Amino acid sequence: MRKPFKSALLLPLLLAGCTSADPGLRDTVILHYQHVANVHRIDFRTPVVLRRNEAVHFVLPLESQGFWAVFVLCSVDATGPGVPAFYYDVDRFRVQFDDRHFGPLRPYTLRLEDSIDLNTRTDTAAIVDAITAEIHQGPPSQVFRHGFYPNLDYRFAIYVPQGLADYAGEELPLRYVGGHTMVSGNGTPPSDIPVAGGNGTGITSRCRP
């Protein structure tokens, strides 16, 4: 006669989720993501006109083994009892590989078309906007109130200008700068895409269930 009563007590605990069940995660926001693609060139549907009146139709990594790592934010778990809200900013994501970190695009790290010209300080903002228009989905920033937010499918790219030693195409680890966060991938390896944007190959826009 005591088993049903015990089950009734356990069920709410199982449904509560990992943040409330683990005391160490009471004030932690958990971000789930999928690494969907590595892209080696980005084309622009509308050429980017820079201050020197040069129209740029595509950009390439600084080195031949560089790429854009493209991710999809699957869900935000802000259900921890110590989490009143979470401020999301896509520019706070970083790729972390060994002791190297990659984030927002920096000047002089990107080739303009198939040339030796690199993005200058004055070029970079316009190029970032053009890449965002081709690759990104979802808002660049958002406030998530306390709760669980599934099926977000916010897509974004982080530029890796050079090849990574011993990288074999597996899921890259992400971290989020600022706040109490834990970033967790679903383990799905990315597709390798030569060209994206413009008329290039499409990129997955949804997380794998």
C-alpha cells in the first residue's frame, strides 16, 4: 500500500528538471546547442560596398584551413530556483578548443574575396552585418524570464580564422561569457560545407531531436 504513495512523491522530482534537482545548479542557466556545420566560404546575395567603394561578393578565411563554425541554440533552461531571468547575447558565445578561444570577428583576420586584401577596422562592422544576414537566425539578444524555452533554433556563426591542430571535424565546445551558465552540445557532428550564403549550400536550421 506504500508503493503508490512513494511513486507519487518521486514523480514531481523527476519532472522538475536537472537545474532544480542539483543544488549546484540553482542559479545556473543551461544552454543546449547543436554544432550544425563548418563553412569554408560565405557568399553575399547583396555585395558589401566598403568605404573605399569596393564591392565584396564573398569572404574567405585568413588561412585555407580556417572556417566558420555554425551553431544552433536549441533551448534555454532558466528553471533554476535562483534564476530570475537570463540575458542572451549571441556575441557572448565563444568556441573553446584546447587553450584557444574564438568569438566576434576581428579586423585583419578575413580575406576579401580571393585576394590578399583583409578586412580593416572600418570594414568589419559591415562585413559582420552581411554575414549575419546570410547565416544567422533569431534575435541577436533577448531576455528570457524564469522558465524553460525549447525549440528556439537560433542559428549563429563563429569565425575560426586558422586551422585547429588535431581537430577531426567533431562537435566543437562552446562557452558563454558572463553569468552563471552551462553550455551543452547534443554530440551531433557538423556537416562540412564549402560555400554558404548567396547561392551556396543550405545549412541546417533546426536542432536534431
